[in-house]
Amino acid sequence: MSFAKIPKPDDLIAIRYEPPETPWMDTPVVFRPGTWSYSGTAKSLTALGLPNPRSWQPPDDDWKLPENWKEIILEGMRERLEKYRSFKLFMDVCVRCGACADKCHFYIGSGDPRNMPVLRAELLRSVYRRYFTKSGKLFGRLAGARDLTVDVLKEWFYYFYQCTECRRCSAFCPFGIDQAEITMMGRELLNLVGCNINWVTEPAANCFRTGNHLGIQPGGIKDMLEFMADDIEDRTGVRVDVPINKKGAEILFVTPSGDYFADPGTYTCMGYLMLFHEIGLNYTFSTYASEGGNFGLFSSHEMVKRLNAKIYAEAKRLGVKWILGGECGHMWRVIQQYMDTMNGPADFLEEPVSPLTGTRFENARSTKMVHIVEFTADLIRNGKLKLDPSRNDGIRVTFHDSCNPARAMGLFEEPRYIINHACNHFYEMAEDTIREKTLCCGGGAGLGNDENMEMRMRGGMPRAMAVKQVKEKHGVNRLACICAIDRATLTSLMDYWVPGVTVSGVHELLANALVMTGEKERTTDLRGEPLEGKTVDETL
Amino acid sequence: MNLLTSLIAVLILTLLAAGIAFSATLSFLLTAVLPYAAFTVFIVGFIYRVVQWAKAPVPFRITTTCGQEKSLPWIRTNPLENPSGLWGVIGRMALEIFLFRSLFRNTKMDILQKRPVYGSAKWLWFFGLLFHWSLLIIVLRHLRFFIEPIAPWVNGLSAVDGFFEIGIPTLYLSDAAILTGLSFLFLRRVVVPQVRYISLFTDYFSLLLILGVVSTGLLMRHFFPADLLQVKNLALGWVTFSPVVPKGIGTVFYIHLCFVFVLMAWFPMSKLMHMAGVFLNPTRNLANDNRMRRHLNPWNTPVKVHTYEEYENEFREKMKLAGLPVEKE
């Protein structure tokens, strides 16, 4: 299928923020090409045992819904209102102050009022009022209530798949209402009648069966990692081990599969391999738990649990002491806020202790999983790594706080600490666009597909423009992040808005600077780009 | 449309209240029956709503973190924006409730030279805080009608509130503040196109109702003085369950009362319940200590998983071929 043509950046930035004449309830949704994602295929739905597998696409008139779709949705809503205080509360307490409106990157990038978090939530609230509150039942529209119709369902689909669950609005809401939570509920409801997107269901189906989103089979994983080891040898002269499914290893390492599949994630993965080799870590990859990411988070809580279960199960089977997790965004939301609750307690593991520094990771004493930037920052702090930051002198780097490590963990200092020790040229973006106020890449939560490209470029525009500013001011040519989805989506985003800026993980930068025992003199960075002429090269 | 409907609703209320003043029976109803009815609806409704929320469990600890987490000992944490323990949570909630911390973060985005720029926008925070605090002070000041002898702190509060002694009777600062705050909130809703677009009837009506209460109160204090002794007798009558219908107390007072009772009855069934809801939100009132302490989900439903055995059964030959260890040869 061919993709819709994206407007030129200069046209895209001409955004109208004036709401339309008609009230939003009376404004029909147009499925404009470039702004929505393909439906989940029957094959993926069947593989996961999800309801209503069929062939359909969002612009179709007939979505082939089950006969009793309305009862299913309303029953699903009732159930979730009873199971989640968050959901019930968020349906009730909003005062529509509008503080969230211009905090959403999709609203900033599209000007579509239904992309204001408050209205995105009202899409669901209006139906909630109609069927679950007395005032809504009695006064209907006057009480902000409306009937659930097929058009409403389509509207939900369009807008709940135009939210990346980044939680920026939640940081600004005076009540802390979290749009991600509402979007998650909306998507769960849509899933009940088989309305989902393939960029979520296919990876989830793959992950369920093969252990990772990309559907890479055991041999493939080994080949890819070995291939990286070859590349590392080529760049550094050091041959690194690639332990896989090794019983009795001390640490199980889990990272998003994007890291061993495609550039520029692979360079980050090479960074992990080099680091672990250099410090002599007794660890192992797993092919069964070969995915840190969890696209279940973008479909339902049940799916989160189904996909996440493998990590603890594999840790138990391999008999490791604790788990180390790679650079990923939503993966860490799951590990931080869901894993232990869903699939714990991990009482068969030990409280994580760094075998090199003896540091006890007390903040992970229950979940027993440590973030690699915490691990590496601790190594640097204790002088366990020899770093030569001048090898990164051709790189002028800025750091993008990925949404989930920022607003679901608060992982701000560790990655900066590593970058500051691995690079000599680090520049922060504008204060309102980093840390807890960080802006989304525009392609998280399953929206990073190519058919949705216009919406991604719109949603990512605020982030891109903040990069553009530091590019112009400081000559920044590298955007570092700790998220595999970012590494993929920010690359397209930079190509569109800020050409000349490349994207990488923090451990790629670290590995560039890492002085390894027995290495040859490095002439290139991990990408094979020459190191000589340590000046800024705009065409990098 | 929603604005118009709410204006009409408030107007009808005013006329109704004014009408009541002319009928003895209705006056009795308003001053002797409705207070209890409104108060009961308020209390029962309020509790009902809170119980409804509290009954729903919190399956996951979904704190929104707005500062550095507690991790390595040498990294400075931000316990108020990202609490890892109870005291931090209490601090965070206190900042949220007393100072509207999150709203203080507010920015305004504008596209300037083809680029979004985030300007500081503390107006909503400022006027919101002004409104809520002055409302609290005014409610507390009104206790002087319900307590005899008047508690010294209530008198003290009134004295401070009227510190500048502008005019006779003294203009209370909280009165001026609430009027300013309310006007801002209302005008903002009407003037800013995006906010107008999202506004429902309830949004306008709640504001207008409170505006009605405030303006009638001000009218009585400064233009059509009500007989304070009568008012106090009435209020004490309510408290002691022996209400007496006051005489010659004035139409404005009746309208004031009418607005207050409607507000009380309206409160629990409207968005005004955010007053209670703000305390219950799991994104704010939970510590970000998920990896330290396991959070329990009361309905942790079992799910279908894909076991290692199933995985190896499918890929055993390929794993062996790749030289990967297997459980069963």
C-alpha cells in the first residue's frame, strides 16, 4: 500500500488553533490519509485470542462490528469503572479548566480541539455520563452526555490512536488527571469489539509467540548479536562474548528488540555488549524473554501482563540473581509501575547488587530489576570505567527525556551523568521541553508506523523544534535518548524537521568513549564514522 | 448555547427567590425546611460520591513523577515532586491542595516564527488560588452567624480580612478577591475560544451560582444592609433545630439564601466534587516506590501466558541448530 504524501514542513507548521464553528459533538471525524493507523489483522488477533478478527480498515463505512457491540462496550465500561479508581475519578472530577490543552504535542501540532487532552477525555466522559450518571440520563446533552453510536466509536478510534500516552498533560493537570489512563481505557474498550491497530497487535502477537515484537526467532537473535560482535571487533579489535540463554549467569539482561534489529538502536546494543565485556559481567541475553518493550501497554492491561510474564519466568528458569534492563521508554513504565504488581513477587531473585561496585540498588529491592543507566552511572561514579570523551568530540549532543522514564520514573540525572562523562559537548534543550515537561517523539504507544506519518510529524513537531533551536544555537548534531521507539521515530522526525541531526542511545555514546582493555587505536566511532578531525561536522 | 442556558437558569432562580419573599408559606419553606434539605443533600451526596470513588480499588501505582526519583544515594532526589515515602506524598499533596502546585507549572504555547514557544502563564493559577482561598475564608467568616459566643479565631479572621478598613462597613479583602477571581474564571471561559469550546452547562452554571451568592452577599453588606441580628437568630435557630421565620429581612437575603441552598444541593452531583476528588487521585497521592515495595492489586486476574516449554517445543530444533542450550534434547 502506498502512503499518503506528507505536506512540506513550512505548510505543516501553519496550524489553526481556532476551534471550528460546530460544537465538537456535531463535528464528524474525517479519516484523512496520513493521520491514522492500519487496523489489526485477523491473523494477529487470532494469534492472541482477541475478539472479532476480520478484515477491515478505519476509513471503511462498515467496521463489521459484532451485533451486540454496544452492550459489550457499555459492559466493559461498567467493569472498568469498578476495577479502576483512576478511571472512575477521571470521569468525574475534571473541571475543564483547559490547562492541559496546549500541553499535548498532538494538539500543538494539529490544532484539532479533540486533541486537547480535556476533549479527548470528554469523548469517553460524554458516554459515561449518558449511561452511568443520573444527570446524564435525565438531561442528556445539557449535562454533557451523548448516545454511544458507531460514529462515536469511530471518533474514539481516531483520537485514542492519536494519543501517545506520554502523560505530559497529567503533569500540568491540577488534579493530576492522566490522559494516558483514559486512552488506555478507551483502547481496551475498542479492543473488546476488535478495533485495534496492526502496529500494536502484530508486535504483541509476535512477542507472545517468539518472545519479541519483531518476531525474531532464536537463531536470528544469535546471528544479530554475533554480527554486532563482528562489528565491535572491527572497530575496536576486541572480541566480545555474546552469552545467550546461559543458565547460572548472575544477571539476566533484557532490552527492547528494536536494539538488536535496526540502526541506530543496534549501536546502542553494541554499547551494552562492549560495556558488559569490559567489566566482565556474568550475564545473559534470553531468546524467550527477548523483549523488554511491551506493546500490551498500548492495548490492554491484560496484554501487558501476558507479555510481561516471560521476564520473571525466564529469570527463574535461568537461575539469575537479578535483572538488568536496557534503554527503553514504555518498557520501563511497565517494569516500574506494573511488573511486580502483575507478575511478582520476585522472591526467587536477590536484591540487586552491582558485582563491580558493591552498590545495593535499594530502589529496586522488590522488583529486582535495575535500569542500565542507573547501573552505568554507578560504575562511572565508582571509577570502574575508563572513558575518553574526546572520542565524541565530533558529536554535539542534546538529550531527549523519553516520556515514560521521565513521568513514570523520574530518571533525569543518571543519563545526563553518563553523557557528561562520555561527551565534551552536551547542551540542554529549552527548559519547558525537557525533564518532566519533556515532549513526545510523536510516535509512541504504537503510533510509530509509516501510514500515520503526517500525524507523527505533527505530534513530534514541538520536540523537533526544541532540537532545532539547540542545533542553531550550539551546532547540536546528535539527539540522545534512552528509548528504542525514540531511536526509530526521532530519526524520521529529525529527517523531516531538523535534517542533519542523528539519533542515538546513551550507551552508544558511552561505548564510543569507553577505553577497552586490549583495544586497538580507535579510528572510527561505533557507526564506522571516522574520528579524526575532531571538529563539528554538520553533515555527520 | 451552554452559557445562555446557564444564564437563564440562574435568572430563573433569582426570580423564584424574589417571589418567595412575598409569600409567607414559601418563606417558611425557604428558611425552615430548605436549609435542612439542602444540608442533608450536601452531606449525604458528598459522602456518597466519595464512597463510590473509594470503593473502586487502585490496582496499579501510577504516580506521575515530576522530579528526580530516589535511586543512587549520591543523586539528589526531589521528594516533593517525586516522593518515595509517606512524608513526601503528604508534602506533595499539601502543595497541590494549598498552593495548586501543578497549575503553577502552567505555560502558554504560541507559535512564533514557525516555532512553538512556551511562555509563563500563571494567571490561571493566580486567580484560581485567589478564588479558592477567599471562598474558604468567606465560608469560615460566616461561622460567626452559627456560633454564639463567636469563637475568637473567627473574629480574628474577620479582623485580618478587613484590615485595611476601606469604607463603612469595612470591605473584606476576601470579598474583593473572590469577585476578582470569579470574574477572571468566568471571563476566561467566555472569551478564550478553546476554553469556550470545551465548556459545558455545568461549568458556567457553577460559576454563575457562586457569583450569585457572592454578589448578593456583597449587596447586603454594602448597599441593602440586612438586619444582622435577625440573620444571626435565624442561623442559630437552624443550628438548635428551632428555626424562626425572620421578618423584614429583605429580598436580597432571600435570594442569597436561595443561591446557597441550590449550590449545596448542586455540589455533590456536579464537577464541584473535585474538592474531594483531588485527594483521591492515584497519580498524585501515591509514592513512586514501585520497585521498592510491591503494590498489591486486589483483582490480579490470571491471564493466558506463553510458557517457556511451549516456546522451546516450537523452536527446539532451530535452537539446537544455532547452538543454543535447550531444556529437553
